[in-house]
Amino acid sequence: MNNINNLENKNTAHSYRKVAIAACFGTFLEWYDFLTFATLAVVFGPLFFPSSDPSTGLLASLATFGVGMVVRPLGAALFGSMGDRIGRKPVFMITITLMGIATVSVGFLPTYQAIGIWAPILLVSLRLLQGLSAGGEIGGSAVYLTEHAGEKSRGFKTSFLQLMGPLGILVSTLQIALLQHWLSPAEFQAWGWRVPFWASLALLAIAFQARRALEETPVFLEIVQHQQKAQSQLANNFRDPEIRKKMFLLFFCISSSGAILFFCVQVYTAIFLKTAVRLPSEIVDQLSIYATLALFPLTIFAGWLSDKMGRKPVIVGGLFLGALFIQPAFAAIQNLGNQVSTINHEPLALIAGILMGLSGILALVVGPQTALLAELFPAKNRNSAATLPHNLAAGWIGGLLPLIVTWLNQLSNSNLMGLWYPVIFLGCAAVVALRYLPETFKNNLSA
């Protein structure tokens, strides 16, 4: 009997690993495609938005990045509701195909010099398609993986999904750093920036094959068996006051705050170091890699910790720490960056340490996030109830953060004033979460 149980446990573990690898790889590709644009925001400015003022071109490029984030809620509403009706797996196949097509097409776009105003129009159109796809994928993948994870150690098992965003940035950054090392500045500006977008074609083929082999989640199959599906889950979510309340808490306290920390730590720091501190791109890329590598074990640890302590104390701790340390951290980075010279590289080690510390704060919020997204809601409403507020938060709050912070900095003629926006937001979210966020780590996912 023990041998049979051991065999079943091994098969279950093997099955979950297969699901996790396929789901995570697809989500990695979504993030790689989506965030390569952010990594190249400084490059896109003069290519697609030429202007006599470099700041105007950068703002236009960041705005185009933000457009993709803004339409994510539309994708979440469309694909999230579809996931509750027809299943989690079919939606995955659609979203990854859309993302792949849009991203590869960016790599073949003519620049403003070649076709004039049509270049930014086409770029924005493809960015909109990326945003719709990401809206269905990011959030839906959290539900899919959590429903496969079972009842034990969900925080630890699902925390690996949160590594896909940083991994997407890491691979994109490494690839761009290597291209800039191998190519001259003129070659990179002429065609080298296109290579990361072309590379996504091969990644798309691998991810598509892996996802074809995925199975529907046992929770959704149980819903189908008991015919619990409603006609319009999205509408039902807003009619139910308890689900409405949890959707708001997810939006404000978890997803918005996690997105703000993610874009502060993983996206805006690189922009800040290149434009405000004016460090060379090669050094900034190295610092970004160190911070991202530190985030991997910290995120898994935070997920594991949430299985022991609960999701709420881990997340609330990260929110308070973010509110306290973002502003002084960036001030210290700017001060240390101004001390860097050709003969004095010691401040770079301190900057790397600060970035790793910020990664630790981010990990506390995002490590338990995947499990919490699914645990907050009943099974029949889960996909639509989780994906809409999550993508609304990531798109409208997190995705616009680089643009808003840069704009506020330029408005105030300060490199740090705009950072009060994430500080105030995180502080408010921490207070609300402490008071109202329920504990979920022992919730039954089939309920």
C-alpha cells in the first residue's frame, strides 16, 4: 500500500512539474516579449519618435510602453471571462499566439526615417495587441498553476511563476548587452535592436508545443462535471458584494502594489541609472543582472514563508518596507552614482547592494501573489475575478509608473520628486491591507 501511495505521489509530482514548466515557460515568453520593449525604450525614442528634445522622445517611447499596459484590462476582461466559460487551456493557446505574432512583427517594422508617421502608428498598434495578449495570460496563468498545485505548499510551488517576469528581463538584458558588445553603436541602432524580437519566434514555437500537451485544471473539470458555470461570470462578479470587495483588495493592495514595486525595481531603476545618473549602459545592464539574480531565491523564499506564516503578514511587511525605503534608496543610488569615475568603482558595489535590497522588498509582495490570486475567489468565478483587477492594476498603475515618475521629475526639475508617487501609494495600500485583507493560505480551491 505504501509503495502504491509513493508511486501515486511521484506521478502527481511529475505531472505538476510538467504543468509548471510548460505554464512558466509560456509566461516567461509573454514577459520576455512584453518587457523587451521596456528595455529598449531609450533606443526606440530616436528611431520611432524623432525630436529635437531627447526627453520628448523618451517620454513618447515610455508612453507607447504604457499603452500596452493600459489595454491589459481589456484582454483580462475578454480572456478571463472566456477562461471561466471554455476552460483555462484554450485561452493559453490563443494568448501566446497573439503575443508571438505581435512581438515578431515589431522586429520587422520600418523606422520613422523610412515610412514617417506610419512607423509609430504601427508600433503602437502592435503594442496594443501585446497588451491584449498579456491581459489574458498574466493572472490567468496564476489561476491555472495554483489549481494544479493542490492544497499543500501552494505558496512555494507557485512562487516560481513570479520569477518569469524577472527572468524575461534578465534574458532580454543579457541579449541586448551581448549585442551591444559585439556590434558597433551604429550597427545596433541600424538593425541590432531587432534581434531580440526575431528570437521570440523560436521561443514561441517551443512554448506552443509545450502548451499543447497541457491538461485542463482539475478544478475546472470539476466545475464542468457539476455544471456550475454561469452565463456571464464577469457580470456576476460585480453583482456579488463579497467578490467585489476582494477584487478591490486584490487591485489596490496586492496587484497594484506588486506592479509598482516590480516596475520601480526591475524597470525604472535601469532608466533612472541611464538617464538621471548617466551611468554607461554596460554598467547599468550588469547592475540589473545582479539585482534580478538576487530576486530569484528571495521570491521562492517569500512564497515558502507565506506557507508557514500566511500570505498576509509577508505581503503587508513588503508594502511597509517599500513605502519606507524606495525614496531613500533612489537618493542613495543617485549620490553613489555621481561618485563613480574611471578610477573609483567602489560605489558600484554599494549600488548593487541597494538594488538587491529593493529586490528583497519586491519578493515579499510577489512571492505569495500567485497563490493569493486564486485563493481569494470561488472556483467558478476565479479566472475572471482574478485576472481583471490584476491586469487593471498592472496596466494602469504599474505600467504607467515609468512614464508618470519621469513626467513628475521633469515637471519638478528633480530626479527624485516623482518617486513620492509610489511611496504614497504603497503606504496607503499597506494600511488598507493590514486592516481588511483576509488570510487565504488554508482556503480550499475547489470551493
